Amino acid sequence: MSGGHPGQQGRKSEPANLKLLHGRSPGHDSGGRPVRTPPAFKRVAPTKPSHLTPMASQMWDLLVEELMKLNLLKEADGPTLAIACETYSRWLDAKRMRVEAKDATNPMTRYGLLGLNASSAWTVGPWVRVEEQAGREFRSFCNEFGLSPSAEMRLAKEAAGGDPDENDKLFG
């Protein structure tokens, strides 16, 4: 897997605040390495754009609430967060359109996954592609903000005050 910059190898780096949350000691990550101090951005919730669709607006509220708990947002994150929220809204719209386009009487189109093209040949339903692309894009945005399931599990363990798993010492 490639990192975020050309020529960069390996996984993308987590935000410094997330690294510090599961660090082994103050100022160090889970592997004991020093964590670079991020730029001193003012950590505030970005201003919610008025142009968001209703579903994107709901997603904005949810994400801002959760990301502010981790002190991860700044005003400049607003446009990226808005695009992520609109991408989620597009995914949900495509899913709804796919389900509404289904024909329960025809086993080939029962779930809206297939459709007939102009040549009367079976092909992937038009909303499936939109749904898949929006899903990939939203997951990418979630990774940018540290919202992956693995990050969630690490944070949940620490928030509960649980002792680190013995294997964490072995595998970081």
C-alpha cells in the first residue's frame, strides 16, 4: 500500500494526536518513538457550510462532534470535511436509487445490481458504480481523519482505561 506522497511507501501516518493517545509514554507513540509536534493550528470546529445537503449536514454534525473529542479539527479542514459529508450523502442516494430501481419479479434485477444496457445486454446497474465509487471515496476521507475501525478499537480501549493487551507490547 502506498502512502500519501509520491514515492512514499507503507501505511499513511496517523495524526499526531492519535499517535499520542495510544503512546507508551508522554510524547511517544505505541512503539516508543518520539512523536513530532504538529504545527500549532488552532483546534476548533470548522464552520458548517450552508450548502450541505440534509444528509451531508447530519454527517457533518456527527463527524465534527467525534473529531473534536479527539482535538483533530481546525478551520481549514472544513472544505475536506464538507466533501467527505457530501460523498457520504451521494453514496446513500445511490444506494436508495439502486434499491428503488430493482424489479422484485425478475431474479436478475431483484437487488438492483444488474440492468439492461441499450443493446439489451445485462450489465452492472448504473447506481451500483456510483455507490461503489462514493463508498471508496468516503472510506478514503475517513482514513484521512483517523476514522478507521482499527483506530476506533485502540481509542475505545484507552478511553475505558483498560490495560494494554500484552500482545501490544510485542506487536505495537
